[in-house]
Amino acid sequence: MTKNSGHGKRARRTLGAGVMLLVLAAGAPAQDNRSWKPLAADNVHDPASPAVTQLQAPGEALSKLPPASGGNLVRWGAALQQGLIAPRSGADAKSGSDAMVLELDVLLDPNGSLPPVRFAHADHTRWLDCSNCHPQLFEMQKGASGISMLRILEGEQCGTCHGAVAFPLTECKRCHNQPWGAAAAPKGKP
Ligand code: HEC
Ligand code: HEC
Ligand code: HEC
């Protein structure tokens, strides 16, 4: 019993400290502590290549974009929506963005042990074509693709991109983003 109440006190103290941190965070302007490796040290570019001095430094380009906690530390969806970037649909300098944005959410795993996943087509079709996912990765029918976290972690399904070119799988909450029971009518569905 004494042991338990000790734990309780410690938990309350930790909670108190957490609330303090939150208050501090709300009061002060958010500090951006992000940093990116220079091209010559990123283990991707050849440090001897002249391109390393000609290309824009990642820190210079990425520090202006909204922060994320994982991957390359940028919230790309927000950057796009705020008009900070304007990706082209092709390598041709003349090609514009002809993305066909689909406002259709699919609620996945509504009764799982983790909060449900609201898959927003809009977040994806701002840059991807239907054919990037359908029909190879997913059926065009809710519940028909046998989606599972195990397969995602093995680099299939959502894991084809997340952890490779999109934010990493360690960012659980960005996918498990929906409170249980609160999603009776996802966007795009009556
Ligand atoms: C990034 C991947 C991705 C892209 C791109 C994508 N979809 Fe989907 N789509 C999904 C997933 C995941 C599901 C859910 C599949 C499941 O539950 O088995 C889905 C389901 C659907 C469904 C069924 C919805 C339902 O409630 O039954 C339709 C219709 C659909 N997509 C149409 C499209 C169209 C049209 C496009 C292009 C404009 C598109 N999708 C682009 C991943 C994608
Ligand atoms: C074909 C590639 C691809 C597939 C497959 C894919 N995604 Fe994405 N997803 C992206 C890209 C690219 C972005 C935008 C870049 C980023 O946020 O890192 C994105 C963004 C998101 C976002 C928005 C996050 C935010 O906070 O802005 C969520 C949530 C998400 N994906 C969940 C999923 C889920 C769940 C699946 C599987 C059902 C899935 N994605 C499958 C490429 C993909
Ligand atoms: C890219 C998106 C994405 C990320 C990131 C992600 N998950 Fe998932 N997770 C899913 C989807 C989609 C499902 C739904 C599978 C289904 O319908 O059963 C799922 C299902 C699950 C399940 C239910 C078991 C299962 O296989 O269905 C657990 C547990 C889970 N995830 C844990 C985690 C944990 C822990 C993390 C972080 C380390 C994480 N997930 C990160 C997309 C994601």
C-alpha cells in the first residue's frame, strides 16, 4: 500500500512537471532546434563531387518549412497546404500541378488497441496519382486489402512509402490520429 501511494505521488509530480513544460511551451515562441546534415556528410552524396557545393544546403531549404518530429523534420502536407512548396507533376519545367484531390477519408481499425487510423485521400492525392496505390497496394474498397501493422512494418501497404519517402513508422500518432468512436461520419461520406 505504501509502495502504491509512493508511485501515485511520483506520477503526480511527473504530471505537474509536464503541465509546467506545456505552460512554458505555450508562453514562449516555439524554438526551432532542427538541424540537417550538410550534403557532403549525409552518406548519400559523394563528398568529392562539385555538386555538393552547387546544390542548396538542406538546412537552408528545409528550415523554412513547418516542423515535424521525425524523418526529415518537415511537415510536408502542411508545407504544401500553406503554399510554401508547389511540386510539379513532371520533370518538364513546363509541367504544372495537375493533382486531382480526392476528399475521401477511410477509417481503418476503428476498434484496435491503438487509436484508429483516419486515412485521408486528400493528404495523398495532393501529390500522388490513384495508380500509385490502386490496385497494387490497396483495393478500392474499404476493408478489402487486408491491411495490418505487421505488413506495414515489413514495408508493404502504407510501409511502401512511410519509412521510405514519407514520414517514418515511428511516428505512430500521425497515423493513429483519431479518437475511438469519434469518427462516425468521415469526410466525403454522408
Ligand atoms: C496513398 C495511397 C492511395 C492513393 C494515392 C489513393 N488511394 Fe484510394 N484507398 C487507399 C486505401 C488505403 C483505401 C482503403 C482500402 C481498404 O480499406 O482496404 C482506399 C480506398 C478507396 C476507395 C474505397 C472507399 C470505401 O469507403 O470503400 C475508393 C473509391 C478509392 N480509394 C478511390 C481512390 C481514387 C479515385 C484515387 C485517386 C484520385 C485514390 N483512391 C488514391 C489508398 C489510396
Ligand atoms: C504511395 C506512397 C504512400 C502510401 C502507400 C501511403 N502514404 Fe501516407 N503519405 C505519403 C506522402 C508522400 C505523404 C506526405 C509527406 C509526409 O507527410 O511525409 C503522406 C502523408 C500521410 C499522412 C498525413 C500526415 C500529416 O500529419 O500531414 C497520413 C496520416 C498518412 N500519410 C497515413 C497513411 C496511411 C495510414 C497509409 C496506408 C493506409 C498511407 N499513408 C499510405 C505517401 C504514402
Ligand atoms: C503509416 C501509418 C502508420 C503508422 C506510422 C503506424 N501505424 Fe499502426 N496501423 C496503421 C494502419 C493503417 C493500421 C490498421 C490495420 C488494420 O486495419 O487492422 C494499423 C494497426 C495497428 C495496430 C493494430 C494491429 C494490427 O495489426 O492491425 C497496432 C497495435 C499498431 N498499428 C501499432 C502501431 C505502433 C505502436 C506504431 C508506432 C510505432 C504504429 N502503429 C504506427 C498505420 C500506421
